[in-house]
Amino acid sequence: MPSRVQHKRIRKTPAARRAEIVGAAATVALTEGLECVTLRRIGEELGVRPGLISHYFPSTDDLVAEAFGSAAGAELDSLLPAQRAQGTPTLHLGWFFARATGASYDNISRLWINARHLSRYRPALRDRVAEQEAAWRERLTGLIRQGVDRNEFRTDDPYVTTIQILVVLDGLGAHANTETGNRPAEVSRLAATTAERELGLPHGTLTRSDAPLTASPTG
């Protein structure tokens, strides 16, 4: 008589379950919008009851803030890795612009628009938006300072240059909901042009045809 195999259900640790919830919420935030991040919606996504979600996130606002922070933080790590084992600052900056001004960046641009609007009414989200803005400024400023130290870039104030670049990127991203194509090349590369001007780089340095477009120049 064949034996019946018993499949033991593995109970997830609290940390693993929380990470699973945040990951699902971040995906929903990116693809559907932060308004769709609810305890019920994430429960449906994971095939669990909303009560399990509320055990980790009693407040929907806290889950929304965590979802945004996770998605925005992951994008930052992808565009500007904290650890850059290989490649020059110029190469890394060129790769950053190749990704941050391409179609693949539209979803994260929409998420930032969404988050900044909702943060007017949700303190937890407002704090997380401010935290992520500071993280982006710090990471980009660090890369620019590294380029200055290596005599690749020339600027009197790396922080001011960082703000100028991010303001242009934000301006371009503000049209992600309404403008998805037919943007003149001169406009698409406006952030890179700004960086080249402010960092004393020849025109086109950060948008060369041989710049890496699909993989980060790391380890």
C-alpha cells in the first residue's frame, strides 16, 4: 500500500512575512498606485486574510509609506549603488542618466508624483518621501564628490550641482502621466546636459553611444 507523503507547512518568520508584505505592497504601488495599497488588496495579492496584514501593519498609512520607501529605495540602489566596485564616476553617472531618463523609469516617476501628492494628507508618507529625497541627494552628491576628488568633475559645490540635476529630473518626470513619447532628444537629455555643464564635462560625455544601458558597472 503506497505511503502518503505528508507535506509539512513551513511557517514563515515574522521578518520574512513582513518582507513579503512590503514587497507585494511595493509592486502594487508601482503598477497600480499608492491608493490601491490597502490591507485587503495586499491580502488578496498574497492569498491571506487582511487580518494577517493588519497584524504587521495596523495602519494602512504605515503600509503605504513602507511600500513607497521600499520601491523608491530599490530604484535608488539600482541607479546609484552604494558600493561601486568598478568603473569611473563618469561611467556611473552616464549609466545613471541612461536609466533615469528612459522609458523604464516612467513607473518610478509616476510613483514619486503619486507619493508627493498623497503626502499632503498622510504624515507617515510625508516623512518617508523626505527620507528618500535625502537619500537620493546624499547618494548623488557622494558620486559627484568622488568624481571631483579624481579630477573627473569640476564644481565648486557638489551638493548644489546635485540639486540642479535632481530638479531637472523631477521636472521631466512630472510628465510621466501625460507624455510617454515624442519628446525631443534635446529635452530627454536635459538632465545630462545640465550635469555636463555644471561638472565641466564636454557635451555628450554622459550620453555616449557606448554608455552601459542594461547593466550597472558594479562588481
